[in-house]
Amino acid sequence: MSSRFSPSSRRSVVVVGAGQAGLSVAQALQQRGIRPLLLEKHRIGYAWDQQRWDSFCLVTPNWQCRLPGFPYDGSDPHGFMGKQEIVAYLQRFAAHVGAEVREGVSVDRLVQNGSAYRLGTSEGEIEADHVVVATGGYHRPRRHPQAPRLPAGVLQLDARDYRSAAALPPGPVLVVGSGQSGCQIAEDLFLEGREVHLSVGSAPRSPRRYRGRDVVDWLDRMGYYAMPISEHSDPRAVRAKTNHYLTGRDGGREIDLRARACEGMRLHGRLLAIGPGHIAFENNLAANLDQADAVYCRIRSSIDSWIQQQGIAAPSEAPYSPCWEPPPGDDPGLDLSATPLAAVIWCTGYRSDFRWIDVPVFDGSGQPVHERGVTQSPGLYFLGLPWLHTWGSGRFCGVADDAEHLAALISLRVARRDASQERLECTALLGS
């Protein structure tokens, strides 16, 4: 462990978080002659290692990992790195950047101090002229408000705490939420032979491969990952959207919940209520599956249109046809006396938690107000947030551009501050 900060500790730039975003802005700053200090609460790669299940892998191909000056360096560009490979990639990137990183140092408070900022940390206080908050946007798990009504004997886990089917007690498992994590965890359990109940929400789904290429390849070529959020008709709605579900497992494939239902996975609508000995679900499973399929088909259709516009020769594919429909009538729900659950895994999303930042840069919902990471408080920035600027902003493919943008602005402000200080010193000398 490094020594505590001295009472007079001050740095030009402090970056909070040493994940892909923090390391990326450090790289961009150092190329401009500015050496920041990075404070990492845990260790590099911790979130990927400790907050993902054992079989976790990227849902985007390895070639899309384009950290600044350090693209994917493995032998399987069209594969999907597992979590240990991701951690190793980040650690190699950290060694490549060579930034000053203090691991095991948490930041508990950030306040303005004149024209600078004071950070209260587990190693004492430190001041900085510029602070980049690179802690991501997924901090606190959400659970259904009726979660406390589950019987005490049912194990409850959030998605980030799930590791494997073998780590759970024997018996059926209910997964609540059908976003990326929910669908992948439900599949992980199902492939291990567990009885799985999945509460399906409104998350959209995506094809994996279409007309000869991975869909990520098509969308990347079409400019979707680089499209600024300002070009969308409703930026607020875009930020609130759930990611499409698909998987990189087994070399990459799409997730068709209808096909899993044919194989024995039990699908339900959105969770409605938990009562004594019973769990009720909304009767919207069919609508939710149809909605996910509609997005799936729209993605395919947009690729078709682009292929035609560009005059690209690509193999054709048959239209999608659903292989399963929910049975008619109301969902009877789960009778916990007849189906005693071993566990419920909550895959119902995360909320941001920036309560440690005591600077007025947030809206009524606690989200930072910014323009591509730049806030109204001079010298305070955010990086690595979902949709900070583009779809790729919170991913390995787009964080480099946002880091370059912030580093250029910080460099300019540092130069102006230095020039102003030099003028003050010269004035003082001439007056003495």
C-alpha cells in the first residue's frame, strides 16, 4: 500500500477510477505532457473479475476493443474474450500506459475548493485543478420493490453477485429481467441443467450473424457506434434504453428465448407481485417477446437497406419466423409450495450513485449534466458513462475518442492556467 497523501498534496489532474475509461484519458493526457494521478478503489480489472459470472464473455467481437494505442492484441479477433482475458487485456493496457495509479484508494467526497477541487480519500485529502470521474454509471443494483416479500429461505442475488449454477442451492431458479445479464445468466443456468424460470421484460434482442457477418461488424460499418447522441430524435429516451440481448458464448450466437422455451425454459411476463406462497406475473409475455422480435427484425432490415445502398454482395437469409408462442390464458404464476425456489437472481438494472460528489452538476434524478463529459463546473469532467457521447462511449470501442476530447480540453486549460500564473509572477517581480 502506498503512503498517505501529505496535508499539502496537490495535483494538476486527478482521475477517479482506473478502468478502461480512466486509463484511456491518462494515456491521452500523457501524450500531451500531463501526468495525472489515478485513484482506483479496488484494483485494475476488479469489476470485470469480481462482478461477472464465471462464464461471462464480451458480447462484442474482440476486434472492437480499440483502447487508445492498444487495440486487441490476441489471436482471435472475431472471438469474444472471457472475463479473465478481459482483465489481462486491461492489465496489459495499464502497463502500456504507465500512468501513476494508486490502487486500493477510495474517494469518499469531492468538493469545490476555490477554483480547484478537494478530494477526501481513504489515504487523506488531495487537491486537484482538474478531476475526471471515470467510475462508470452502474453502481447500485436495482431490485423489484417487492423483493423483501420473498420467503426468508429463498436465496436472493443481484446479477453482479452470481457466479455459477454450482454455487447455488439445488432447486429451481427464478431470473428476473431479460436484458443482457438476465438472458445470459438464465442460459448459463439452463445449460447446466437447472430448472429456470425467466421473468421477461421489454428488453430488445439482436441478431448475432446476418448475411455473412457479425451484426456488430455491420453496425460498426454503418456508423451506429460513432453516431453522436445529439443526432438522435430523443436523446433522453436513448439513454434510458436497455441493451439488446445476445451472447458471445460458444463462439457467439443470438439468444432466442422462444427456442429456449421449446427446450424447457419457463418464460413468464414481467413480475407483478409477491404474496404469501405465490409469485404473480403480468400477462404480457407474448407482447414482450413480439416487441423484442420486432427490434431484431428492424436491425436485419436496416442492414438489408445499407447493403443495397452500398451495392455490397452478401448472401441472402430467410425471414425470421417465431418457433414458439406462449400458451393462451393467464399465467398462473409460481406456487411456492409446489415449486419451492432455490434462488432468485435480480437482473433488473443498476442506478448511478454520485452522492460522494458535492458539486452542483446533477439533474433531479442524480445524473450528471454535461456536454460530452464537460460539466458547468470548470475542471470537473465525466468519462465512460453509457451514451456520454455515442453508443460506443461506455464500451471498449468508443471511450478512446471521448478521452481524446477531454484530454485536449484539459491540456488547453492547463496551458491557460500556466500562462496566467506566469503573468502574475512576472507582474509581482516587476513590482518588487
